[in-house]
Amino acid sequence: MADIVNLRAARKAQDRAAKRAQADVNAVKFGRTKASRVLEQAEADRARAALDGHARDTYVRDTHARDTRARDTHEPDAHERDAHERDTPE
């Protein structure tokens, strides 16, 4: 006589096996080890440092100063000015 099989459980087990197989395929296709990610980041940092080392100092200094000023200064727009004037006692 045949064993009784819960069809819902069998279907779920089959789906889990299919997903696991797809995950294994994706891991081979797209996965990278931590060591390879760290190595790639180190190579990129080294290349960036070498490029920055060959830059003219005045250009790097002026660009950095310009970026810092742009980031640090904030001019209020008309709405902010009106709200400030309205909230400030005379």
C-alpha cells in the first residue's frame, strides 16, 4: 500500500528546493567573497590616492575650499526670510 502524502507539504518542499537551487545558481553567478570586495576597495583607494597625488596643489586646494564654502553657506529663500521677519519682534 502507498504512503499517505500531504500534498501541501510536498508542494512547499518542492518550492523550497527550487528556490534553493536558484539561490545556488545566483551565488555562483553574482556572489563575491568578502576578501574580493575588500581587495577591490583597496585597489580603488590606491588608484584614487595615486591620482590625487599627481594633481596640482592649487587646484585641489581651491576645489576643496570652493566645495566647503558651498556646503557651509546657506542663504534663506524668500519664504524663510518672510517667516523670520514675521516671527521676529520689532
